[in-house]
Amino acid sequence: MRNRKLFVKKQTAELSEKISQLNPNLHSTMKRKRTPTYLIKEKVATKYNILCHIYDIFGLLMESKARQRAIEIANIRNGEKVLEVAVGTGLNFVEILKRNPHGWNEGLDISPKMGKKARKRAEKTGLTNYNIRLGDSRNLPYADSAFDLIINEYMFDCSKRS
Ligand SMILES: C[S@@+](CC[C@H](N)C(=O)[O-])C[C@H]1O[C@@H](n2cnc3c(N)ncnc32)[C@H](O)[C@@H]1O
């Protein structure tokens, strides 16, 4: 299997090289035809807008331990300015709120529906020292050094190609 993969990789590289030699312009056009970042962004948002209804079942069953570990490692100090990137449905955001009742807590997600769920979950804590907004991790809408701590789990696999 591994040999086959290596073979396919080698063939692809050779083919690519040949195309370059035959017609450099054609090759660069082909390269440019890869899905632009903004389409990937919309794809991810759409996917999570759909998944948001069932996400918690999966998220709680499969990812709780890792999420908890991320919170432990983050070692939030009450009073800090904390940002969670890709807040999802807020499963960890409520933990952040509980540990940082005197600080400021910001959550960001690319999917409006995931963000909406996170907001609902946060409301239930009764705390008000937070804000959850729509945004892209690749273009954070915050000033440099705006936060003491940034937390992020289970997002990078969504943005592989950008
Ligand atoms: C697997 S979920 C994880 C959610 C949350 N971190 C958790 O552990 O429950 C991935 C989340 O990342 C968000 N996301 C993916 N790419 C993003 C990006 N470029 N910027 C912001 N959020 C993104 C998705 O909308 C989704 O809510």
C-alpha cells in the first residue's frame, strides 16, 4: 500500500514536471485553478452550519477528554483576556467563562450557527463578560496583543488547504 502511494506520488511529480516543460503557462494556469480560499471558507461554514444540530453528541462522546486537557494546559488565571478561536457550540467556552469570571472572554467561529449555539450556551451561565463573534482564524479581527491567552482545539483539520 505504502509502495503504491509512493509510486503514485512519483508519477504525479513526473507528470507535473513534464507539463511544466511542455507548456509552463498551462501548468501555472492549472495551479491557479485550485479552489480559492474564500470557497473553502464558505464550505467549512456551511458544513458546520449543518453539523451544529448533532455536533454536541459527537463532541461530548469523542472529544471531551482532549477538550478538558486543553483547558488544563491553558491554565487560565481569573482576570485574563482570553480568546477561544473556533469556539464551536461553546462546549469549552463555558468552562473558560467559569474559570475567568473577572476577566474578558471572547469566542470566534466561522460558522454562524455554531456561534449561535455557543452564545445560547454561554447565556445559561448567567455571566456577561463575554462576546462571541463571527470570524475567520486566518484573519483575526483583533488588535495584536489584545489577549493574554488564546485557546483552540479541533480546528486545524478544517483548514488544511488554505
Ligand atoms: C470540530 S469543531 C470544534 C469546535 C470546538 N473547538 C470544540 O472543541 O468543541 C471545528 C470548529 O471550527 C470552526 N472553524 C473551522 N475553520 C475555522 C476558521 N478558519 N476560523 C474560525 N473557525 C473555524 C468550525 O466552524 C467549527 O465550529
